[in-house]
Amino acid sequence: MTQTDIKDLTLDAARSELADLANKLSNANSKYHGDDAPNLDDATYDALKRRNTAIEDRFPQLKRKDSPSDQIGTSAQDGFGKITHAQRMMSLGNAFTEEDVTDFVQGIRKFLGLAPETPLAFTAEPKIDGLSLSLRYENGKLIHAATRGDGTTGEDVLANALTIGDVPHKLQNAPDLLEVRGEVYMSHEHFEALNTRQTERGGKTFANPRNAAAGSLRQLDAEITKSRPLRFFAYAWGVLSEPLADTQSASIERLSALGFQTNSLTKRFENAIELVEHYKSIEQQRADLGYDIDGVVYKVDDLAYQTRLGFRATTPRWAIAHKFPAELAWTHLEAIDIQVGRTGALSPVARLTPVTVGGVVVSNATLHNEDYIRGRDNTGDDIREGRDIRIGDWVQIYRAGDVIPKIKDVDLSKRPKDSVAFDFPKTCPECQSAASREEGDAVRRCSGGLICPAQAVERLKHFVSRGAVDIEGLGAKQVEMFYHDPMLSIREPSDIFTLKRRDAAQLTKLKNRDGWGSKSAEKLFDAIDERRNISFARVLYALGLRHVGSQSASLIARHYGSWSKFIDAMENAKGMEGAQWDELMSIDGVGTVMATSLVTSFKQESERASIQRLTDELNIEDAQAPDQTSPAAGKIVVFTGTLEKMSRAEAKARAETLGAKVSGSVSAKTDILVAGPGAGSKAKKAADLGIKTLDEDEWLELIAGL
Ligand code: IVH
């Protein structure tokens, strides 16, 4: 069903819809906060919330006493302490085809420079579909248990982990310091039993075992966790005071000997063909395992090789997850909603008749953009042989792992006779400003900027998100509620920091809301104050400017060092020419698109004023200069000729780890040329320019021990 346009709503229809929304949202709130078992996904919840506010804005006289806009809940995470992982918890790259697996193996051989006859062994094991947990043992005693969180910081769930039978409390003959990592999961049997129990009690049932495991581990009351039988497989480790063994397979055996459950399908193989055979065999056993798995993980067996291979930004080079194929299902497309994002992008979302796809109930799917709906890709070529997607269509849903479900196809033989092509809105559904599409951009954007409530809210959500300012107790749901709350009125990031000061009675106002006691309100103000000291990179990323992600923000911060220097540079670069513009463009990783986005944002009077109001509230720490202790730090290094001790890829990765920038060509800016046998024109050019030239051994000596 399509929703009535707000402007066409009658008073009666608006009143009854507000009642219905109040009911649905209050229901969703109690499910979310009460049982860690949401009955609505975030997108649906957000859409209902926005609809409620839009109706209230149009008919303020109809605002209910129990209006959902006035309700503030506590975040489910509030009760957990945070733990910074001593070693980051990484995720895994994915392989989907046999060719991807061969490429993975070949890539590793090449990186390590192995001759074809040199053996290279791997382990292959099921990828458990649960949630990862890191267990820290000191002198054999379990002292921390932390969820993955954002990889750097997780939640302290020690009390809950202690209730899991597979988690040893004490270890004998273990290294003094040992972090064991693995997956918490729930068996099919226990998942079914839990859902039956929940139904009998009128509680919320879980969509799949992974959600059930996550909901059960993240209970503030460990007694509840205890009543829900969770299991744990160990498959990796973090920091250690001494190595467990020389190989992955022997380390896993050692973990097993220490008392951990390890997966019996973990095996060691010598080549890609054997890995894929094992994958197929595991896939055949999948339905009978009694727990969910979503692929097979391959890991280089030799730990010395693992160390040499190291990590990319978030994934190891020495491991990969070979995923099982995506799941498909057919259902009805009931409506197409348009969501407005942080940068004004209008994103179409398919509302579906709920359907189970690979064990998960799906009721929303992304439709990407207007061209995708029309059956075109971004170069204008046909997709789905040009078949468009219409409301009322019978559509095929595609779901691969954690990826947002997509609509893959449409069955024209089932299309209703009276269906019409979808008319993509040309105005923003949230603020009615014009929504235009720039040339070459697949996305239509609202031109309303900060006057658009959806953009303003999305920006605030981004501002408080994990990689950004990350204020404890102030998550996406809370800022959205605060935004719509006329008393608190948080409209832009600076308002968060002036909240307490703006009005002495704020604390009382906050305190009297649902879910907020005076303690939690005070805690929130403390958490806000704690974030006033903040790094340059975080502030820049938190602003949510288009094309400026967290890595770019770090690069820019490191380049300018101080916020004031950066602001001056933006001011002087606004003509998009001259020395300051050239300097911005010279930063490695900053291209025209990002530079333009940066200067355009700072050029806009309202935007700059809003940023100024924010930075007036903050104490922005200077960015740290690169590690000067490394002789390679900040240096531009070029490799040429044949390297004999390591492959080009390994040499490059190692130099970058030490803070160097590796370039492909020699110029006056080059600091060091590493030349192996057969070096030609580059060596000559370096000699002409008087650039320091080292052979491979000299280079290795320079960086030895780092
Ligand atoms: S190894 C540095 N092995 O998959 C590599 N991960 O998509 C550490 N997972 O965050 C991970 N089964 O939660 C590894 N046998 C297995 C796994 C596994 C499940 C999860 C883990 C990880 C995610 C990455």
C-alpha cells in the first residue's frame, strides 16, 4: 500500500494515523529496550518515526500527549562497559567463486615470492554464523570478555561469557597472557526451543540463531544469558605472551588441548583444488551440522608467512571467507519509499510482503536509485533486460550474508494490468525542496541542505556514530528524538555541546522523560563533556561532508596538523586555484572530487557558521606527526629493478606499515630509491637528481628490527 501524501491527509485520517503510529512505535520501543529483540528493523522504525513527525508538523493541534516524538529511550548498550582491544579484531575478505579462491592462493604466492614448487599449506574450516568474542586470560584466569564492536572497542560482556559452558574460566599450562578469539553461536535445537518458550510467554521471537545469540549475549542481566544455552568455537587469537605454535593448525590443536571447543571440520590442505573440495563437502553437510554457517574460511597455515602477509585496512591478507551462494526468494513489492540521506541522496527502498530468505525474514530491500528501478545501469545499459520495477510487482529477492537484500528480478507475467511505471519524485519527500541530479551522478539529491529535517537528522546521527564523535548514551535513536523535541532542540552538532548550558532547567527536562532518570541524564552530560577534547581527524570526519571518509579525514589532519591551519587553508583555497588549492590537491589520497567537496562546504556561509559554532565548543587536538622513530616515516620511496628477498607487493606493504609512501615513479620529491639488479631509467634519473639510492640489503638493514 502506498502512503497518502501528507498534504492530502484529512484531519480525521491524520488523527487516526497518529494513533496507529503511537501504538506501533511504543510497541517497538518496549520490544527493543525490554528484550533486545526488535520487532521492526531500524529502517522501518525510522520511517515510521519520520512519518509521525511529518504529520505532527502539518497538524500540530493533533499532537498526542503520548506522542512518540517526546519519547526518549536508553540505548541498549548503555549498561556495558567498553573494552579497547589490545589487538584489533579484524574481519575477513570474501571469495564467491572458485576463481576467487585460485586468485587468493596465487596472490599469496606472488606476495611471498614463492616458487611454484614451494609448498604452501592452508587450513579450511566452517565460517560460523554467530558473533565474535575475544577472551583475555591472564595467568590462566579469564579476566575480560569483549564483543567485536567496531573492531577497536567492544562491549565488556564478561559476566555473560562466564555463563557459557564452552568458555573455560581457568586454563592450565597456558601462556601468561592469552587472548582467545572465536564465535558465540546458538544451535538450531536451542534456537527452536528458545522461540517456543518466548511464544508461550508472549515474548519476542528471534528471526534466526545469530540474532538469538547476539540478543542473549548482550543481556544486562547475566541470568538471562545463562538461561539461553550459547556455545563457543575458538578459531583465532589476539595478543599472546608467547606463541601457541608455529602453524595455524597446531595453534588450534593447542587451543583444543587447553580446553576450548574447536571445529572438527578444520582441516589442512596443500592447494586451492583441495580447499574447494573441502568447501563442497562442508556445503553438503551444512544442513546436518545443527548450527548455522555461511561459508568456509581459508587461512595460511604457516604463522611466519601470516606475519609477512600482514593486514590490509580491516582484513588479513592471509585469510579469506569463501561464502556460500546467495539465497533467493520471490515476494510482492508493496510500496516504494524514498529515504533521504545525510548528503541529501534520495534512496528508494522496497517495502515487501515479508518473506524468508535463507532463514531471515526480509521486508525491505534496496532499489539503489532511479535508473535501477527503470532497468538501467549507470552507463545507460539495460539491466534485467530492461525490465523496470513497479509497485505491485512479483519480485525476486537476493540476500548474500550480511549484505542489504536486493531486488534481483521481476516476473512480468505476474504484473497487474493496471500497474504504472514508478514516478521517481523530483522534490524531496521530507522538505519539498527541489531534488536534482547532477550530470554523471546516479543519485538524485535534495537541495534543501540543513533546512531539510531528514538531512539534518542523518547528519546528527553520523556525527554521534562510532567512528565519529561517539558519545556514550547518545546514539542514532536519541539524537533523532532530541532533534524533534521542541524543548531540547538539537538541530546541529553544536547544540549537543550547548545542551546543558543553554538552559539551567535542561537536566530536569531530560530527567522527566521516559527512560531517563537523573542519573542517566547526568551521565549523558558527563559523556558529552568528555568528548570536548577531540582529535582533528574525528571532528573532520564527524562533519559528514560528502566524499570525506575517516581515512581521508586522517590524511588531511596529518597533513595540516592543526585545525586552525586547515581552516585558513580552506579559506584561501576557495577560489579552487592558487597555492593553498594546489597544496590540498597534493595530499596523497585527495583528488579533485574530495577537494571540491571540502572547499565548497567551507565556502557556504551557513555551513561554515555551523562548523564554527561547533568548534567553539571543542578543544581540537593537533594531529600527530607520523612516527619519526622510523627512518622510513614520511619518506617517499620508489622500488625498481628485481627484488630478491621479497616481492614488490610485500616490500610496498612493509614500507607503508613503517609510514613511508611508496610511489611508482622518481621525481624531485622522491626521498629513497631502492634499486635491485636490472634497474634502468629510474636509477639513472635518481642519480641525476641526487636522490639517495640503496640496494635491497641496505634498505632491509635500514628498516631492520622495525
Ligand atoms: S577468522 C583475522 N574464522 O567471520 C581473522 N572468523 O567475516 C579473524 N567468523 O569477524 C577471523 N567463523 O566473527 C575466522 N572460522 C572462522 C570464523 C570467523 C566465523 C566470523 C568472525 C569474523 C567474521 C568475518
